[in-house]
Amino acid sequence: MSESQTGHVLLGINALVLGYVPSAWKSNRLQPNSAFDADYWTQIGKTAERGTLDAVFLADGPFLGDPSYDANAAKFDPTVLWTHVAQATEHIGLISTATTSFNDPYELARRILTADYLSGGRAGWNLVTTNSAASAANYGLTELPTREDRYGRANEFADIVVGLWDSARTGERFRYEGKYLSIDATLEAPISAQGRPIIFQAGGSGPGRQIAGKLADGVFAAEITKESAIQHYREVKEAAIEYGRAPQDVKILPGLLVTLGSTEEEAKRRIDELYDSSPASYSLGWLSRTIGYDASTLPLDEPFPDWLLNSELDANSRLGSVGFRQSIFEQIRQTKPTVREYLKRTRYQGSGHGGFVGTPEQLADRIEDWFRLGAVDGFNLQPDVLLESLEVIVDGVVPILRKRGLYRHEYETNTLRGHFASTSRATVGA
């Protein structure tokens, strides 16, 4: 499949509370309570809107994270937080992450649709299945459901949410009987200004990609190399076609960890300083959790063993992100670093998500290259220190993309779905 591109690049910001680097809290732009300060979040939303960005995302963690690997252990509920930000903005899309494993589909459909109505059609749902045992315990479960059960429930959950949103529009009763969930209800709510809220799917597993192809409007992907990104892009677009949809109905936005400087050397100094002032255990802890293996048991100055790189994650494993694991192992196979070298390299090249360290113009080059090659429809940018680097993206990167004809100068639509529709693939061929 090959496609030519018209319209603009899609750009989202993954608002990882203070930033993706553990030491982000040390920024002199922040206060001790910034993560829970309503004005801080309003500033994030208004800054992103000043740059005419498409959307801001907020991850959810329905548990108190382990600070040894979670840079932002405490989090607000995304839907409530974005409803607050909606009052101070007019155009920016507001996407909330919510798990299908521990929510109720009727309650979530109602909550997201309420946020959508109050924001004037700017709400979105980032669908995840959650691989955290701590979350399961918070919801009264003694153990995390298997991966098969989590994705089976997610598939039915998504069908029910869409069915309920349709019932709000048509007034017809919605009935559903599945293996994991059933419902017989009507969702009484005002009609969404964008038809129904946008749905994002986050995950790289086969079942996740099928959910994306069937009903998602976007995929929050984990890609490090162009080759794997192009392959994933084709698979999701082909899945959409199999479900009777057009390939442009689902947009692909990989995450990209971003550090910017006026020169490449300045950007490298910045990321080195941020990591050198972060807890030493962070990188190993995060890597262990992501690949489903205790990386602290590996010799730091030896390459990753082949038996680990060639092992498959048990389909019923309760731990680890399939997409992140595949992305990390592919990167390791290509470059064959020692464990210590890999942990150092992730500062510059990313880990589960790709990484970028350089100037605004170099970032614009990266975005344009992947976009024109048909590897992405855009990126979900993840700043090292959220507030600082978001301003550089808005004032430094966006103007360059505009000059290249890759980004709009002002909003052309008022809804999140409208923003997505303004980018389209003109042709599709074998």
C-alpha cells in the first residue's frame, strides 16, 4: 500500500504531568504543587492552542505509581481535568486515557460524552487495557486478568461505548450480549457536536490493532524505526479496509520523546543534565517493567542475550506492553549495544517510544520525513519538561512546519473530529 499526502500533519502533545524525564519537577518554572494546580493545566491547554495543535493527551494511572520507574506517580482523573481546561480554550482537542479493564462501559460512555458536550465537541478517549497489578488491586481484584481476557473485554467494551453514543444520537435502545459484557440501555444525553467523541487505541498487539482497524479514529503507536512504522501503518490501514472503512478513517500518531535546544549540542547537554539528576534506578526499573524481565539481573557491560531478544511474551502474560517490547527489542537487534550502552542511548533515541534530541528545524525535518514517506499521519510529542519544551514546539517547530506547507496557520474547524478530517490521504494503491 502506498499513499500520497495532502492536508497537514497531525500534532498532539502527550501531557505527562510535568514531563517524561523523572527530574522534570526540578524545573524553576514549576512549583511544588504544579501537578495539582488548575492554573498549570490551563496554561498547558492555552499554550497548545496558541500553536494550533490538534490535541493534548493525558495518561491515566488508577493507582499510586512506583517512583522507581514512574516519573509522574500521582495523577488527576483526565476527563475531569480536561473539562476544566475546556473552559479556558476553544479549539484544542482534549483526549483522556481510560482503561477498559476496570471501568464500566455505560459510566465511561456517559463521562466522555459529557466532557464532549461541555467542550463543544473536542473530547476523545484513548482506549487502553492496563497491565498494572496495582490497578487491579485498587478495583478489588486479587490479580490482573490475562492479556487474552483484557483484550476480549476491551473489544466488547469499545463496541458498547460506540453503541451507547449512537443511542444518544438516535434515541434508540442499545442491546448487547457478549462473553464479558452485556447491556440493555439508552444513553440520554445531548447530541455530540462532532457526531461522537474521537477514539484512540494505544497498543501494538495484534488484538489491539484489530480494535483500531474496526472502530478507532487514531492509534497512539510506539515506533522507533521508519521501517517498522511503515509496516505498522500498512497493517492498521489494511485492517480498516477489512472492516469496510476507508484507510484515512484511522490516523497513526507514534509517540516521540522530545528534547530541544538552539543547537544539537545544547539539546544533548540538556538531556544529559536531566537524566544525570534523575534517580539512577529509573531507567532499569522502567526497562524491566516494559520488557517483562528484571533487567537488573543482566550484566551491564554485556550485550542483551539472544535468548531474551528472541523470546516471546506469553499471550496470557499480565505484564509488559507488547508494542513497547517489540519496539525496544527491534532497536537492540539492529544496534547490538550492551545493557549500559542501551540505557545511555535511550536518552537520545528513545525507549518504547522513539526519541528526538536536536533543534526545532531538525525536529521539523524528522516530522516531514516520516510524514511524506507514509509512516505516520503525525506525532504525539512528549516533551522532556512539559511546560518548557511545549513552548519551544509552539514557537519554534510549528512556524517551520507552516513555512513548509505542512501545518495550518489557524484553526479551520471547531471540533476534534474536524481537525482529524482536515488531513487526508489523497490516493491509495498497492
